[in-house]
Amino acid sequence: MSIAIIFPLVFTIRGSFRRREKALEHLSEFRSSIKTVKYFVLSSDDLTNEHKDKLKSILLEINTSTLDHLSRKTYAYKELDGIINKVYQFIADQNGVMPRSLRDKIFRFMKDLHESIENLHAIHSHRTPISLKAYCEIFIYIFPLIYAPTIIYNIGLETPVWITYFIVLLTEFILISLYNIQNQLEYPFDNVGMDDINLDSFRIER
């Protein structure tokens, strides 16, 4: 039982928990990168207020679109990539106005922004292997058929039958609960489980 059920179940729960912790790290880097780019632009004396407001709106759109995308279970990245590329287009349009030092600083933190978004994409779309989850689920459901005779053999035929039922059902309940916990942890963005990530706390305007 340990090899067939417990070990792979604990392995998948640990992997899902690590993915959740990594998602928190990348979300923190994602928000801090956007905020830093915003501060660089707002502190520049070479840009007009109109240009500053335009880039602020682009950064807000990136922030909102990314978090909204993570909350859905779709994997269409093309629209989001187009929104992120608006920053480069803005810098290209201001090539004669924006100082080179400011462009370099923005590109430096945009690199961190791209990296955090790509890592979030990976967590969003690549989860626990389906074959491993199916393996655990199958063995959880056939577990009572294997475990009940062992319980009867160990406690003896003279023991009341309800004790055997109680032990098997309790063990099955624990295994199914652990499986459901793993299932909730592996996708921490949908705000369904109690331990899901609160994406609203990573918005620029919160």
C-alpha cells in the first residue's frame, strides 16, 4: 500500500505545494517589476505627462490581463503577448525623446517581468502528470478490495464486522481527502480552494 498509494500521493502533494510557493515568488517579482518600471517613467523629466499616462495605462493593462488570464483555465497567450509588446512599441516611438539610460533601465526590469510571466505561464499550463494522478486515483478506489481481507485476517473473524468497515472507510476517507487536497493545490489561481492564491493582492492598484 505504501508503494502503490502513499508514496506517489505524497510525492504529488509535495510537488503541488512547491508549485504554489513558486507561483507566489513569480507573482511578487511580476508586480515589483511593473511598479519599478512605472517609477522610472514617472521620475523622468524628459517625458511629457501624456507619455507617462500612456505607459502607466499599458502597465496597468499588462497587470490586469495577466492576472485575469491566470484565473482562467485557457492557454491562449497570443493576446497577452501583444499587450506586453506595447511597452517596446512605446519605447520605440519615443526613441528621440527618451534617454538611453532610461530605456536601458526599463528593458532591464522588463526582462524580469517577461521571465516572471513565462514562469507563471509554465505553472498555469503544466501541472501534475495526468498519468500519475490517474494511477493514484485508480489505486485509491480499488484499495478497499485489497485492504479489507487484510484487516479481517489481522483482527480475526470473531471481531464485529462494523470494526472492519470503520477501519476501511476511515482509511479510504483519508486517502480521498489527500487526493482532493493535491487536486486543489496544483491549480492555485482559480480561487476555488481555501489555499488558493489571492490574485487581487498582486494588482498594481490594490
